[in-house]
Amino acid sequence: MSVLLELTMFPTDKGESVSKYVSEVIKVIKDSGYPYVLTPMGTIIEFNNFEEATNLLNKCYKALEPYSNRIYAVCKFDIRKGKSNRFKQKIESVRKYIKNVQSI
């Protein structure tokens, strides 16, 4: 099974720039050992099952909780049985149709 999670999480009461707080979330993700890709609009992480994803999601929230009374989060899941290493597979599937497509 492959569970892809795209996550955006930050406090809403810290002004215009929240990269300091986003960095706290990224530290949790990085320390988890799961493969991830940081993008300008969120972070994509791959897990073996849904429980791993929700556990890490909770840890990310807990990392921000002390800093803010209001935390914004957007989570998108793509869950597929019988697959793994889908970061590369999904991009390669598109490249079959469009050569030289840019990706992060």
C-alpha cells in the first residue's frame, strides 16, 4: 500500500511570514524518516499505511500547538493498494505523454 499525503500547516496569528513555523513542521517530517518532497505550497510524504500518515500528522500539529491559538492545515491523501515508491511512478506516468515535463 502507498499513502501519499500532501500537507500544508502553519499558524495564522504570526504575521505575513510563517517560514519559521513551517520549518518546525518540516523538522518533524524530516526526523520521521519517511520520504518527502518540500514544494512551495506544501510537503508531500509517502507512507506504507494510513495510520502512519495520521500519526505523523498529529506530531506535526503538536509541534506547532505551543506557538499558536490557531493553526491552519490542508491535507490531501492519495491511497492506493498494491503500490509503493509512487513519487517517481506518478511523474513517470505523465512523462509518457508529455516529454520533458518539469517537476520538483
